[in-house]
Amino acid sequence: MEDRTIVLDDIRFQPDMESLKKKLRIKEGSSSVEKLERIASDAQAIARPKVIYKVAFIESRGDEHVIIDGTTLTSRVLRVNLEQAHRVFPFVATCGTELDEWSSSIDDILQSYWADTIKEMALRVAIQALSQDLEERFRPGRTSRMNPGSLPDWPLPEQRKLFALLGSPQDAIGVELTESLIMVPIKSVSGMWFPKEVDFASCQLCSREECVGRRAPYDETLYDRKYHPGAN
């Protein structure tokens, strides 16, 4: 089978100082600014955020599952979301092992928190690079994405299948999936990007309050309207 896997490992990362200071609530002129600038400079010098993704094709569908490149993914929500799709883009994006190892050497609690925030920023840059590369190569049009573990309907154990679809993310970009299904580096994200004319975010089906990662408001009637087995 043709290898359709793409690795992005030359992603430029420059910490946005204004955004960092705002997020960390550091006021201009304070004694912390110089320390933050030094840490950000150190991070920029070694940072190598990375992405692995591929174009994969839907082979068949059941009521509660979809088979993609020979791998069965079990999720009613994912299956319904892929009703009109013929190809999908599984991915793993990470801040990179370089930043992860660097941050683990910082002993100061406050500066360690700053470093963690910088890693989150590097992860976002990796996701942006993925989105841009995906658009330039494949022109998928409007897209949405789902992440294993974000909903009970597509639980975290499905993470193993997503990693299998990508071959070896650990060899390609250094992201390891532990026995407890945690990705290392922690500042990594995996998921499935897919063409979809109507915007979708897992957050629409999640009622958890006070979620800092929320991307869309909870819609308490959406599942019954669209994803319940009797809805279609």
C-alpha cells in the first residue's frame, strides 16, 4: 500500500511575548518580564514542534463503527459525522521532546509553570501548521475534528487504533503512548480531521462545566437530534 503518511518536523516557533505576558498576568515593567523573556528565548532556541498525519480512506460503515484503512473505529458520533466523507486525516501533534526535556530541568515552580505555558503555545503552533499543510496539500474544504477520549462515545482506548493508523508516531515525532493511554510529551494531541460542511466540535456533546479547552457551547439536544440511533 502506498505510504500516505506526512511528517512536519521543521515548524518555526517563536513565542508570542505579548500573549504570554497576558496569559501569565505579568505586567510590563515588572521584575518578571526579563526572566520570562530569557525563558522564552531559551525555548525558542531548542523548540521543534512536530506533526504526523496521513490521508486515510473509509472502507465501510456500520451502525456504531467505521472501518478506515482496515482499522475499525467504534463510535456512533464519529460514524455519523463521516456519513458524507470518503477520506479522513488522523493526526498526532506535539510540542516536541526537545521542549519537554528542557522544561523538566526547570526547578523553580513559577518558571516551570511559565515553561508549561510555552509548551502549550508550541503545541498550538504545531496544530496551526497541520491545518495549513492539510489545506495546501488536499484542499478538503470545511473541516471538523474529533479526539479519542473527548467523549464517552469515542473512549480513550480508541487512541491505540488511531496510533496504529499512523504507524509509529513515537519513531516519527517522538510521541509515546503509555500503557495508561497517556501521550508523552503531555503537550500532545491526537485526533481525526474530516471534511464536514456543518461545523462540529466534541464540546457540543460534553456537559462538563469550567473546561478551559472548550471550543463550542454545549448543546443538550444535539445528540438526540442527530446522533441517537433513531435520529437518522
